[in-house]
Amino acid sequence: MEQAEIQRIRDSFAAQSMMTTLGAEMTEISKGHIVICAPILPLALQQQGFGHAGLTFSLGDSAAGYAALTMLPLDMEVVTAEIKVNLLAPARGERLIATGRVIKPGKRLSVVTAEVHAEAGDTRTLIAILQGTMVPVSA
């Protein structure tokens, strides 16, 4: 990827107040592939002390969406048209790692997926998978 493409992704991510609130950071950027990590903070717990499904979903949706954005021209953005989540295990640990990737890029629709893992010490557990559709829009 060219530096302008990477900077566009970083600038867009920095503008998301939700990701800032969650303490999320983008750790990998390549064509069709994004990784976002976030700590499981006390503000994002559910009643049993696990990371809330909303945290899991938010990270997975953003990772999948930014993966789609890596495939588009600089004058385009994306919005989520629909996305489904399968929650597989509780979000136990110190942080979540969401890996988004593009399954099928397109000019009108992009099919995307994300896997979200919980990290507890040296152990990573797959806790959710997401699949959805992103729609390119003019910036």
C-alpha cells in the first residue's frame, strides 16, 4: 500500500471517538486486512465481568470496515450495510484482537469478515466471528 492510502486509514480511524473511548489501536494495515486491538476496560464489561458483546461487535465491525476501505480509491469511504456476529465464547482476558479481511471486494458492495480473539496472558481464544457487507460512499 502507498503511504497516502495508509495515512487515510489512520486518519479515519483516529476520527472515531468510539474507538478512542474503547482504547483501541490499529496495529496492522495491508490491502484487504486490518488488525485492531483494545484492552477490556472496566467501562466495557457486562454483568458477569466479561468484555461486553458490544465491545466485541464494535471492534469486529471496525476491523471489517477498514479492511474494505483499504481496497477503495482515496476519495471513497465505507459504511456498514449489514453485519452478523456469532459470539462463540466469553471475552475473558486483558484485551481483544479483531482481524478484519475482505472476502470479495466490489464497487457497490464488499463482503467482509472479522475474527475477534480474547487474549489472556499467552492464551488467545476465538470469541466471535462476523460477516457482513460494506457499501462504498463518496467521502
